[in-house]
Amino acid sequence: MSKSEFDVNTSEIMAAGAVLYRINQDEIEIGLIHRPRYDDWSFPKGKIEFGESFLAAAHREVFEETGYAAKFGPLIAEIQYLAEGVPKRVKYWAAHAISEAKPIADLEEVDQFEWHSLKSAKAKLTHEEDRKVLKLFKDMSPGIDKNSTLILLRHAKALKRVEWIGDDGDRPLDNRGQIQSEKFRSIYEAYGIDEIFSSDAYRCLETVKPHGRDLGITVGIASDISEYQYSRDKEKPLKFAKKFLKASKDSETPKTVLLCSHNPVIPKILKELAGSMAFDEIDRGLEPGDGWVLFHRDGKVRTVNFIQAP
């Protein structure tokens, strides 16, 4: 990804949303909103605020426009079109409704919300672009509510090795890294994190501790995913990650786990678990704060999404 999704592009409208769904008597239902300003039926979505990521914007917009908290799944599509003559880029995720509805935040923006079957949602949607997104969701939807999630996060930006005279395991984040670590919750909270594990390196612990603090999750220290352990046994971190895929195979309750580790460790895990699905991502390189999200079911990775560092 050559351009940061956090950069403001004044010549392009950037927005994000989701196909909100629920399971009702084993059938998928889709949540649609009516916007009185346009008199149309569409998916919840909205413009990205300054400094906000696409994913964080989609998560926020779903709650504001539908009143439902949602656990996000895979990225469905990125579409581009002209909106009143201005280029517009919108990213859509699958989002599983996990709460009872709260009041819609702005009734002038959204005045109606309805649940529809896949068939009736297609008929109800006003815009052809939305019907294309619905088709992409339908293609990926079998078993989507059973997906567990494994997030592989490289630690935030740390002081350079040449700038640190102590033990490398004690090397802290620099100023940019500290800012990044505070931003991770707004990005990754969309996935509904249940557990967090960190390499025992201080820069990894500093990266995820603010997120764990905000979510009330105790960060587990996992020396198996450290650089030191990787240098001794390159299979050890892979075995640690694989146990979460095995656990999802043995459990009917989907879970989201975040692992914070290092550059040489994460590509190894990603390549072994995701195979050809991750080759393009691995070739991009791994910058501090970059992450990969692996959606897996029955012990097998189904989809991989890349999350750029803030």
C-alpha cells in the first residue's frame, strides 16, 4: 500500500462502512438504513474524520447509524465512483451485530433501520454499487459468523538499536511509537479482542499495554514469540500461533486473539498459516505498527487482511 490510509486527500472523498448482519433462525439478515436527505436505502457508512482509519470509521458509523454494536470480520470490498462529480472511495467490512439496538444518534441523518433477508435486501437497496457489495458479501458469507480472528501486530516504532545502549530487550518505543500505541484501540477494537499476548521485549509490551488497559485485558507475556526465541528455534513462534487455530477448531465460540511480536517472527507465522493468501502482503515489507488479521475457522485460515500502521 503505497499511500497511507491516514493521509488526507482533498481531491477524493474517503468513506467507510459495513454490511451489518445477524443470524436469525439460521438465516442471515442484513441491516439497511434509510437516509432522508437522499431518500435511499443503503448500508451504514460515512466519511472518515481527520486522522481516522477506514476501519475505525466503519466501526463508528455502524454504531451511530444503526444503534448496534458489531464485531467486524473480513474486508469485503473497496469501491470507487463519482459522487456529484467528485471521486469517492469507500471500504466495506462484514460486521456481525452483537448487541441490542440503541437509539440512532442522528435521526436527520438516518430515520429508519430495517432487517432484510439477502433476497429482500437486494431488492431494497437503492444503488447498484451497494448491490455489488451485497453480492461479494453473499459469496463469502457461508460460515462467516463462526470465524475466529488472529491478529499479528508488529510492535510500534521503537528507538533505533544504535540509539540504545542497554539490553535490546529493554529498548523502548520512541515518540512516534508511543502515539501509535495509543491509536491501536480505535483501529483494532472493531474486531472485539478477547485476549492479548506480547513478546517479552519491552517495545512489544509498551505497544499493547494501553490497549489492554482500556479493554480491561491483562496482557500475557509470551517469550515463545520473541526475537530471541525465534533465533534459537524458528518453529517455536509458529507452534504458539497454531494453538489458537486448533482451539477454534475445538470450540464453537469464536474468539479474537492479538499477538504482538517482531519483524522476522510475524512473516514466518503469516507464511506458514496463510500460505498464498499472504504472499502479496509479505512482499510489501513490515513496518513498525503494521498488522495482519487472519480470519480462521475449523483450524484453517480463510481470509487475510492487512492493517497499515497509524
